[in-house]
Amino acid sequence: MTQAFLLLTCAYRSTNVKESLENIDGINEIKQVFGAYDYVVKTADMPRKELRKLISEKIRPVENVLSTLTLDTLPEGRSFD
């Protein structure tokens, strides 16, 4: 099981992205941010295969989502050491 944070870049002045994302199962939180990205999306814990499917089949096709960057988290109790 894994949880991820997605950084989304959207078309300039798009207003429908957050509303579209709110209707997708598997998304726990959506925050609009300033900077190089427009939204940070926090996913639910799910198997990696389901996470890939969520991103490729449900999030990337949302109108005005131009790109995504996935930050995958380490499972609890694991570290880089």
C-alpha cells in the first residue's frame, strides 16, 4: 500500500479542476498552491497498481490538467537508511 502527493500543473486560469478532482474516489485532499504548480493532491492509501490507474485514467484526463508529478511516500517504518 502506498500514499502519494501529486503536483498538478493546469491551464492558465482554469476554474473547473478542483471541482472535477473532488468527485474522484481515492483523493483525500486537494490544496491550491502558489508557485510552479497549481494544486497539491493527497491520495488515499492504495496498492501501487491502483495508484497508477488513478493517475493515468482519472486525474490526467481531467480537463485543463496539463501535467502531474507524483511524490510517492515510503511505507510506515521504512527509511532511506
